[in-house]
Amino acid sequence: MSDKTILLVEDNPDDEALTLRALKKNNILNPVTIARDGVEALDYLFCQGAYAGRDANLQPAVILLDLKLPKVDGLEVLKRLRADARTRLLPVVILTSSKEEQDLASGYSLGANSYIRKPVDFTQFMEAIRQVGLYWLMMNEPPPKK
């Protein structure tokens, strides 16, 4: 599993630490790149700005995307990913505390692969992260690279 990078797009330091802890506790030892706002996530994925020298062929195996982000929100990040041939097929799991039905509908209509509401209970959150890791990093067959 460890050669498949996870991109965690999360602006809340507590949620970031909780997610990293849940990954570690579940022995998901893949490298995790953290983007703390939508602009940083887009810069990383499109190898621009601070990430201009990054190898564009090394894309994450899965993106864990929060919706309520500063600068560019998660739905706009998703929209831009799906609009570009280089990132159109990247697996995106929306991982959010939003309970708004409109966010759920918009996420799927913009091409999210999965939508998970962050459980408040740590044990449930740990299990959700375990399932995400198991499926997206072990079981899922990604599309062939072009």
C-alpha cells in the first residue's frame, strides 16, 4: 500500500490530526500530502505555484476532500479536477462534516466517487478511515495511466 499517496485536503488542524491518527492506527502507512486550502490542492494536482517542480505523473491514489475550505471551496476544487483531462479520473472521496443535502447532491453531480460524513465519534471515524483505506488503496482498480 505504501507507494500510493493520499492527498488530504483539510483546513481544520484538529480534523487533519484526527485523520492522520486514524490512518496510522489502521496501519495505513501510505505517504500523505496535506493541502490546507483549495488553492494549495489545485497547485499540487496541477504542479503549479509552490508545486511547480513536482512530477505530474505522480498523482495521488485517492483524494480525501473537505468541502468547507478557504480560498477555493471543495466543490470548486472537484469541478476543476473533473474539467481537466489530467485529473478527471482521480478518485475523490468527499470527507466532510457538512450535513447539507445540497452538498451531497452537488458533490455527486460534480463527479465525486464517494461522500462520507465525518462521524463525531472517534471509533466510528476510525472505522470510516479504515474502510476508505481498504477500498481505495487495496481493492480499487484505478484506470490505466495514459
